Amino acid sequence: MVGRWFLQVIDGVAHGRQTRKIAARTYAACRWLVLLLVPLCPAVAATDAQSCAACHQEQYAQWQHSHHAKAMQEATDQTVLAQFDGGATAFGQYDFRFLKQGEYFRVSIHKQGSDKPPQIFDIPYTFGYTPLQQYLARLPKGKFQALPVVWDTRPKAEGGQRWYALESDLNWDHPGFTWNTSCADCHSTALQKNYEVATQRFNTTWDEINVACVSCHGGADAHLRWLQTDKPEEQENAGFPVSLAERGQWRWLENEAIARRKDPPEGEQLSTCAQCHSRRERIGEWHPGTALLDHSVPAMISSPQYFADGQIRDEVFVLGSFMQSRMHAAGVVCSNCHEPHSLKLRAEGDALCNQCHLKDAYSGPDHHGHSPQTAGCVDCHMPATVYMGVDPRRDHRFGIPDPVLSAALGSPDPCSDCHEDAAAEELATAIESFGEKHDKRVSSSQMTRMFAEAATGVPGNSLRYRLDGEAFSPIRQAAILVAINANADAGLRAIVDNKLRHADPMVRLAAVRSLASIPLEQRWASLSPLIDDPVRAVRFETAATLAQAISLPLPPESRAALAGLLGRYESYLQSNLDSPTLASNLGNFYAAQNEREQAETAYRQAIALDRDFIYPYLQLAELARGAGQTGSAPGRSEKDWLDAAMEIAHTTANTGELAELHYRYGLYWVRAGDYPAALAALLKAHTKEPAVESYATTYAIALESTGQPEEAMAALAAYYRRNPLASRAADLLVRYSLKYGKQERARNTIMQWLAHEPNNPQAQRWWQYLQQRR
């Protein structure tokens, strides 16, 4: 009986469901148990899941059946769900065969067409649970590889119980599949990667093999001390640094169909869940009470991770979608919908949404035009995308269907999932018929359309106006800031400069990134106040953007502050040199400070990790060009590096990478004086990525410079027709039109320009120039 009281009290105090009076009344009944067990049983003083289970039996039982508990397990007959019976499946150029030899699970990997014998690797661990299970192969130097051939755990009747290969253009041993680098910190507790650059060896350790209590609650030492004190009610959160109980108090107000939260959440739960449930770059250790952007930088809401309207495209693990939503803005947190220990939904079907959305108003035909039996809330507002072949994930943007916009962008349209034969305009008309009853629905759709407009790079006046305020969620503001050309005109630059002082760190970070290409002196003037920003992600973004500023003649105190920040940022990059991307970032950091040898070493480290990674080749080419040598140590020239990149690009690079490579070739041939070769390369870049303005304008400049002005103007006019907000292309078209006596074309272009951007100062200046010449 005492044990049961103890469980209820501790659970109640920790989660805010019991009053202090109840806690005090029952505390005396169980304190003797704690005082007895803690000194005598070291396991109780530990912070592993089993020691927590001594008191929190219900939560432990729920957790044991969750995906967190089975995130990673030792490979045994009980944990391995696949059939290791010699079955084989191909991935890329390799055949994978799965074997059981005695008590050991193994994989045989053989390159097709090779005379070499297959490689045999032990499989000591399972990875994940359902609807698919992966397996970790033990490679040399402490490296574990998550195999891209996986087991479908679904019943055979549903197409499961089979081996199949994931869709990927990566090699099976790519760092993207390396457990230590890409997966481990979200599948185990208190993981330490421990990578040694010199030996390229991992000595990775963990406290618990799976995602256990400490992963979310932190260590329990203070909690155990709290249990031994005389007045536990005087210490908040039962000794834990923070409370994760942020479901809040929700109230139904008169004449309103949606419940309102009384007080906003503190953000502890979001920060905790976002450790793993986000597409992000980890920049620091998480501890209870750590703000989100002090340990992680979420990916921007942009391509290729997201569609232009913000819908999920690649696997983004929920956070970025959710932070766009009106749910998040209203104070909804993860545990409002998901039970945190079992991870199950708190209710099934529309009943989950009806916790806060009045059933009579939202679950019937008056709201969505369908019978409740044929359509549920999630069918329209949370369309699912299948990842890894069998794993459907719902979009947590909670968006409103827009069939016309989806058709234009190629993004998912839940209406078309059921109404396959209906045209987008027909579906849109049906949705609009409900707009009179739900004005917010129309407003939300309009905002999404404006957000999608930002992907063009130059926002129109309506988008500018809303960006200058708070119409968009912070994470969408951040995406817009990164997408636009901050230096397009003085008005847009003023908006970006103002966002450097925004209350949300994600917006400040994006504003810093948006100003990365402005002149160095201007950059320092705008960004130097953020060297001491309270949030690590903003400081690190500032460090990357101001690395070159160390060369400026700065006052001693400013130089010391910048040097200190750059040192911390460098240490962060140095501790992650098992990542090709971060190794390249370190190369960029050194290159910005003219540390050429160190930059080259970092870029070469990136290539050593991933030979098919195009970016460091391009940066090494840039280093060789900047050195003014025929080759950089050990003797490779700019063209050597471009050729090396092209050698692998045709089989591994995506369209964007190929376009960038051709663009770099074009600039190289211009400098070399081979204009036919330059034109051919720049045309390839423009053809492969026709929406990129710099490719279009550079190709036009090359045409005009080689005596083909008509072709240059035709190319610019065609591009501008497709991209009416491309101000640089418009400006260049006006200049060439006037230079070659095409005054009417110049006038028409300026009129179109002003129609789309009436406040653009350059367009206004051109119009005044023409008026003066009349």
C-alpha cells in the first residue's frame, strides 16, 4: 500500500496533478522507504530505466512497449524480427544476403560483377522496430552501418515479411547510413560519439542502448535527493530541473468552437522532443532546461526537405511542420495528442481533435462537406507521406487543402487522393463554398500562397508587408528571409535588418544567414551586435558569417569578442569531423580567414569521408584559383578539381549539383579566354536549373559579351516571363535594350517590372530616366 501511495505522489508532484497538500500528507508514509533503499541499493540511485521502474511502475510498463524502448536492441532471437535464412536483396550495385551462423546474425555483401569474395559483417544490434526494422553491421574502427536493406515487419497479408532495399542514391557504406554519425544520438541514451580524426576511429559509448527515461527527463540525482528532504513541497518539479508537463489548462469560451489555452507553454517539452523529432543540426548537448536553439538548429522550411507551400517532402521528423501550424501558435504541445511514455495517441479518430475543436462545429458536413464515415480530420489536414517504403508519416502542419496551389507546386493534395478525376479548379470551388462560414480558412490559404511565393527569391509588396510584421509564424519568417535576396533594394534590406532584433532566435538566425553575401564592412556593422546573442545557434551562425571580419581593423574589445566566438565555433566544427558536411563547413571557416592549408585539409577530410560529395571539390577548385597557382598542394589546379568533380558527378550528383558544376566550369573558361567553352557550360547550367537567376543572367552576359546581344535579350526576356519577380534579370534586360536601341522593349520591361514591384527603386529610376529622355 505504501508503494502505491509513493507512486501516486511522486507522479502527481512531478506532473503537477496533485496538490502540495496531498503530497505533504502522504510523503511521511513513504519517505522511510526511500531512505532505506537509496543507501542500500545502488541501482535505485542510478538513472537507468529499471531503477525508475521501482517507483514509476505504470510509466515504465507503458514505455517498455513503445518504440523508444525498442529504438535499438541487442540482436537476439527475441529481438530480431527478420528471417536470417539466406534471403538476398540487391541495393545499388551490391547483393545483400542475411545469414544466421550459430547464435550470430550476419550479412554478406557482394558487389555485382566482382571476382572478389563477399564481405561478411556481424550484426550485433537491431535498429527500430515497426513497420520496418533495420540492422547495424559492425565495420572496422568502431563504425556501425545501418544497412539500407531492411525488413518489412508488417503481416504478410499487408505486403510485409520481406527484405527490401530502400530508395537511395547513396552507397551502402555512405556516412549518411553510419550509425555513429547520423543515427546514434537519437536511438540511445547519453551517447558519446568519440571520433578520432587522426585514426578515423569511433569509440562510441552510451549509458543505455535505447531511448530511456534520462533521454527526456535528465538525470535523477536531484530527484533522489528531493525524496530524502524534509520538505519536498518547497522544491519545484520533484527535484528535476524543469517540468515536461505542459499540456496546460484549456477553456471553452462562450460562442467559440475552439478551446483556448489559459497560459502559453514554457517550451521545455518542445525542446526535449525536438532533440530527435526534427530535421536538424545538433550544435550542443541537451540537458533539461536547454532552449531548443541552444542544442539544435532545425532545418529551414525550404526545398528539398519541404514543398514551397510548407508541406513535408523529405523525411523531416515533424518539428518543422508543427512549428508552422496554428496549433503550435495556440499553445498545443506534443503531449496534448501523444501519451509521452507509450507514444500512443490519446484518442482515436476525430475524438483526438475534438478535445479542443467542438465536435458539432468541425466533425460534420457543414464544415467539410463529407459524412463523418468517409472523411476524418486527419484525412484533409494531415495528409500522409510514405517514407522508407512502408512508413506513412502525417504532416503536422495542419494545413488547409489548396488543390490549385498543390497542382502548381506539385505538392500533395489530400482532395485528389479521393477525388482523382476532379480538376483542381473544381475541387477548389467546392472548398471555397465553405469559405463564407469559415473566414479563417480563406485567410490561412492566402497566407500559404504568399509563403510559397517566397521561393521565387524576390517577394512582392503584399508578402513584404506581412513579412515586415508578424503575420507568418517565426519558422516561416525564417524560411522567407533565407529565400529572398536581402540586397534587392533598400526597403527589403531594412526589413531584414529589423529581423536581426526579433524576439524569436530562429528569425534572427535566418536574418544573419540572409546577409551572408553583403559587403564585409556592412556585414560587420549589421551583425556584430549578435556576437553576444543569448542563443548559441544565432551566435554560431554569426560566427560563420563574420569569420572573414577578423581581417578588419577592429577595436581591441571587438576583436577579442569576435575571436572568442570564432574559437568556440571552430571547436564545435572540430568535434564533428566525422560529418562530410561539417568538415566542409570547417573548410569554409578557414578559407574565410585565408587559412588555405587548413581549409584544404578540411575539404580533403570531407572527401575522405564521402568521395562522391561534390561540394568540397568545388571549394578546393576555388582555393586553387584564389592561390593564383597552376595547382594547390599537392599540385592540383582549379580545373583538376573541377574535372575530379565531373568524373563522379554524372553518376552521383543531382540536377542542382550538376548545374553548379557546369556554372563553375563556365566561369573558369571565361577567365581562361575560351568563350565557346564558357558559353556551352553556362548554357548547360541554365538548362539544368532554369529557375536560378544567376545562371540565367550570367549566360546572358556571356552571350552579349561574345557579340550575340539579340540572343542575350531573348534569353533574358524568356526568363523574365517565367519569373516576373526576378529584378536582376529585368534590370539587365533594360540595360541591354537601351544599349542596343530597343527603347520600346525597355519601356515595356520597366512597365511590367513596376506592375509586379511598384516600389522597386531601380525600376523607378529607370522609369524616370526614360521619362527624361522623351
